Amino acid sequence: MRGGRARPGDAARASLASCIVVVLLVAAGAVVVRTSPGARTLAFVGGSSTLAATPTAASAPAPLPGPLSNPQSLDAALAAIGYRVPTGANVYAAKITRTPAGLSYDDYQAGGGALGAAFWPASSIKVLAAVGALEFVNKLGFTGAATVSFAGGGSWTIKSIYDAAIRVSSNPDYDLLVRIAGVDWLNKEFLTAARGFPVTVIQRSYGGIDVMTSPAITLTEGGRKTTVPARTGHVDTDCAQGNCSNLFEMSESVRRVVLNDEIPEPERFHIDRTDVAGLSAALLAADGWFEPAINRVLGASARIYSKPGYVTNLDCMDVTLIDAKGKRLLLAATVPDAQGGCGALVNLAAGVLRLLSS
């Protein structure tokens, strides 16, 4: 089923050659740490462990939103410890550190990298559908606690819809989220370059509902009631496959939710705090593909905020924020089914985590 997933399985174990890892990662000379605009940048000077504060470079902005530094390549280091990056795979990762200026992020990538978009985003894109629906109703004065009633039948709380779409990856509930927001509003007002999502497009049904048309909906919460007329969306021809994204933008969906209280106000989604908590709880409860690799490398006590996805004969992927005893990492990766799919994905994740935790 498109957008659905099966239960993760264990991948083969690989050995760790930590001395090689250190040499390869340090040999690059300087690891740039991305920070929010206007903050200072910390860099490892000359490959040493001494931290020096330097002003953020006043260079021209990147053509597309993405990592604020040039992510360090992990391909050679992965190969050195016996992990092959499958053909067509994409990896984006970041170490998250608190500094006096705010959160900083060491960026890394492998394969097609953070901005590679040649894959099917599967169920991992459902977080952005959920946030889009919540932002849409928020501008009308409602939260996830509101009840939404669809013309033609069906009435649920918005929270119950987004929780099912993320926690158990329900495809029909994902479709309802898209219909609540409306395809045109999602792609022309929410998923924009100005909001940090120039690549992501959501316009494909996963549950068989016509998401290009949104029936009239009535929102009720507390004593307030609003009816939104029926809407018809327009196809975004820049995304021929229907749904499009890249690992950086999908990582942003998880990062901005889970770290809401720690990131600058301009980076936060425009949703109620109760829904930030609800989305975070659903991500924490989701059964992700990376879990066996995380348990193996970082221990079973790690908190994993995950949105996995898998489509047979296309791609297996996961997008996570990991908190392992205060060590926080972003990790997102995708592997084509033809190159080993979910088994290869777990193995690849283990390699990346070994490098970042060594």
C-alpha cells in the first residue's frame, strides 16, 4: 500500500574501527557547525578539539534553504569501517549542541545527501501534512482539540486524525489532513521557500480519497464554530510523482516540532503548544526503522522521535531526532528497495551512528 510500512527488522552487524573513524573525520581539517542566522559559529580549528568562536560568514544565501554549513561527507569514513552506502541512498545527519548563542548543529551527509530528492517520501511526509492542517485551522482560531465535520459525513477531533497519521501511519487519516488544509493552501502558503520548504509538495492520496478536492468542513471548539467552503486544488507540475521532498526538509518537520521550545521564534510552526506536545508524543510512540540500530549503538534507553516510511519496490526511509542521555542527533536516510530496502537502511543507520558517536 502506498505510504504504508511493515515492521522493522534487524540488519547484519558491522564492526567498528574507531581509530580509522577519528582519523577520517578529523582529517578534513575543520568541522563547521551551523547556527541560526545572526548567531555565532563554532568551528573545530585545524582538526583539534579546541573550540574557537568566529562570526558567521556574510556570504550570499544558498539558492535553496538547507543546512547552514557545507555538510561533512561520511562516505569515505563509512567505507573504512565496512558500511557500503547503497546506490541511490541518501543520508543527512546532524549533531545538536547547546551553546550560549543557542542550538548549533554539526551537519553530515552521505550518498545523495541532505538535498537529494530522487526518492519517494512515503509516510515520512505525513508530519508536514499534519503541521499544515494545524497551521490552517490555527489561523482560523482553532487547535487540534477542535472537532472537524466533513460535508458528506465524518466527524473527528483534529488531534485524533494527526495522532493516527503519525503514531500508526494511518493512510486515510493522512488524506483527511490534506483535505483539511487543502492542496493549494499547503503548497502555496505553507510549503514555500519563505517558510523553509521550497522542494516539498503534497498532493498525492495514500488512502484512496480524492485529496485534490476538499469538501466543506465545519470546525467547532469551545463555543466557536466556523465553516470552510469546499475547495478545489491545482496540480503542482514541478512534482511529477505527486509528493516530493528532500531529507533536510523532512528533518526540519521533526526538528521544529520536538525542539520547539529551544529554537528561535521564526523557526517555529504556527500551532498551539498543546499540538506541539501531541505531535511530539506521536513521533515518540511511532515504531521506526532505525530503532534496532539506535539500540545497538546508543543503547535501549534512547528517546526516538521517528517518522518512518516504506513503499514496496520504491524506497524505505526514516526521519528521526534521537536523544540518548543528552546526546542529541538528527538522522534521516532513504534506501531504494532494489538496493536492500529497510534491511540496508538499518545497517546504514548503524554505521552513521557509530561515526557520530565515536
